Amino acid sequence: MSTVGLLLSCLFLKEALALSGNFWHITDLHWDPTYELSNNPEVVCASSGSRPAVGAGQFGDYVCDSPWHLINSSVYAMKNILPDPDFIVWTGDDTPHVPNEDLGEEAVLNIIHNLTNIIQEVFPSGFYTEKLLNQPGFRMLVLNTNLYYDQNMLTQNTADPAGQFSWADQVLTEAANNKEKVYIIGHVPPGFFEKKRSKPWFTPKFNKQYVDLIDRHHSVIAGQFFGHHHTDSFRMFYNTRGSPISTMFLSPGVTPWETTLPGVVNGANNPGIRVFEYDTQTLLVKDVVTYYLNLTHANAATGRWEKEYRLTESFRVPDASPASMHQVLERMANNHCYLQKYYEFNSVNYDMTDCDSDCRVDHVCAAREVDFDRYEDCLVKEGAASIYGGLLPILSVAVSLILTKQ
Ligand SMILES: *[C@@H]1O[C@H](CO)[C@@H](O)[C@H](O)[C@H]1NC(C)=O
Ligand SMILES: *[C@@H]1O[C@H](CO)[C@@H](O)[C@H](O)[C@H]1NC(C)=O
Ligand SMILES: *[C@@H]1O[C@H](CO)[C@@H](O)[C@H](O)[C@H]1NC(C)=O
């Protein structure tokens, strides 16, 4: 290459780098301050309920919420991997899974205090909000979606709890007028849990209002970042013509805690943390890189956080735009290799069993349809597709047998 060519490509490279930013998304740290190693596996942590913590070690156990050692390790891992992110998105759930009456307000505040402390200590304070605010054309919309939780009896008879939908509508309208781009962050997502068929978190009316909000404002929404599931998944939003208009990224949790939700099998995960790479001009999500701790290995040997996968490499897509995420979904839906890969990532390499045809329907429909009715339609359609898919080889053998006979 000539010197000029080299110089030019360096300039372009610099330009390309300048347009690229990155941020951390961490969620569901769930610190359990009671975690303590013991000879009796039933008393290791309050969050296990009465389940024995048979694999308990320094970094935790799959039936327990995070010991402090795991929290500390995850925050220092972030510092090692990417010490200078543009900002950190932290979407909550800080307290252990124990009955509310066992916790109390003071304990909750202490937990939040300690978690905030360590993040600020390791990533010296203030800097991320400043960078965020100093960036023109960029807005972060933080929604308290706990208001829409179907367990939340306080809001069930309210049309728009805390006026949040109308406020969000206004913020997004202003953003459009100001030609801004917006990231939406929240904790509890709309739609369905991919590990349990027909299990939503929102009540039907709030789910519909959320879908409508995205539908109206998708042109300014560059991404949605949520947690709550502890798993690694995503949700697609489509317009009435079926074109992908928005994606919600569900990031895996730090806590490995196995869910006690009835009907979920193998519902634990390895601790995960995640970097999003984005275009600083348009806020387009360019890539998603997930890092994880193999908890079994960490307890047995050393706590080593490693790269789990890079979205564009693993799913062969150019970026993480809605169009590309739609492609990811279609690959999962139609190709077992991609489905299996997605499935192993879903539990952050914890559940490596085969994703069978029921599993395929659960994951594909949860990712494809946030709307309640459309999700149920998808179950029927994809369920039928699985049956035909299973029958097809048998039918073709039968046909070829008939053909050979004649
Ligand atoms: C947290 O992790 C860092 C880095 O590994 C280590 O130096 C420090 O001692 C840990 N602190 C606690 C309280 O575990
Ligand atoms: C939590 O914060 C309190 C008050 O600042 C402190 O005394 C305590 O050592 C912290 N706990 C941990 C595990 O860092
Ligand atoms: C995690 O570590 C355990 C123990 O070393 C090992 O058996 C297992 O294969 C590891 N899992 C992955 C996904 O690498």
C-alpha cells in the first residue's frame, strides 16, 4: 500500500473509531448479604429457600443470589475489560430473593448503598452521567416498569400509573421534534418469559400500552435495554406491515440464582455482564459483547471472566439493528444450529442441553411477539410448523419408498 493510501486508511480508521462508543449494561446483581460457606448446604444463603447449595463456593452457588465476592469480582471484571465506557446502564434488582418481610426498608437501602458504592469506587463518580448529558441529540428514558407488573396490586385499577405513559409519550414527542435519539431502559420487560410458555410480567392493558408507545415513537428509539429474566434474550417489535422497527435487549444477570417459578427447568445461569458498542452519531447498536464467569470453574479453580460471544460473529449479522436482530431471530427459528447457540447463550452457558421443538416455540415466539394475542397466534403457528418439520423427513422417506416401489 502506498504511503498516501496508508495515511488515508488511518484517517478513516480514526474517523470510524471516533464514531464508535461503548457502554456497560449490568443487571440483576441481587446481593445476598447472608451468603456464608457452611458444612450444612441448607444454611448457606437465605435466597436458596430450603434448597441445598451443593456447589457453594467463594463465588456463589446456582441456587443462591450473589455473595459479595461475586459482586466485587463482576465490577472489577468490568474495570479490567473496559475501564472507560461512555456510561453504565444499571437496570436494578439489587436485593436477594427472600420474602419482603425478611428484608425491610433499611436492609434494602443498605444493599443499594453498598452496590452504588462499589460501582462509584471502581468507576469514579459522576463521569458517566456527565458524558451522557454533554452529548447533544441523545436522551435516556428511564421507565419504572414495576408499575406494570401483574403482581403490583397498587396499580391494577389505574389507567396510567404515575402518569408515566403520558410522560414518556411527551418526552418521545419532544425528542422527535428536537431530532434526538433515545435509549429506553427499564427493569421488568413487557412480553413473555421465554423459559415458561405464556408467562408474562405485565398486565394485559399495560402490555398493550407499552407496545403502542414503541409503535408510535420507534423512529426516535434506538434501543431498549432491560433485565429481570436473568437470561440473555431479546424482543422484536414490528410495524403493521411486518417490518422490524425496534429491539429490546434483555441482558443476563450477575446473580446465578435458579428461579423458583413453577414449571421452569434448569432455571439458573452463569453470571454475565455486557458491553454494547454503538454509533455515537445515530445511537445505532452496532454490536453486543457478553462476558461471563463460569461459576463452577470459578469456585473450583479461579474466578476468570471471559468473553462468551460477540453477536455479529456468532449470528453472522452486520450489526445489532432491528433488521439484523430480525435476521438473528429468523436464523434461530429456521436453523437448529443457530437455535442451539442462542439457547446456550440464553443461560450464559449453564444449560447446555438440546433445545427441542417445544423449547424452540417458546423462545422464538417470546422473541418475536411482545403483544399478547400475537404471541398466542405464534404458539399455534410455530407449534404446527414444528409438527410438520418433524413429520417432513418421515413423509419424504414414505414418498421415496412409494416411488422406489413403483
Ligand atoms: C475485589 O476484587 C479486587 C480485584 O480482584 C480485589 O483486589 C479486592 O481485594 C476485592 N475486594 C473484596 C472485598 O473482595
Ligand atoms: C456496606 O456498607 C457499610 C456502610 O458503608 C459498610 O460498613 C460495609 O462494610 C459494607 N459492606 C460491604 C460488604 O462492602
Ligand atoms: C465450566 O467449568 C466446569 C468445571 O471446570 C466445566 O466442566 C464446564 O465445561 C465449564 N463450562 C463451560 C461452558 O465452559
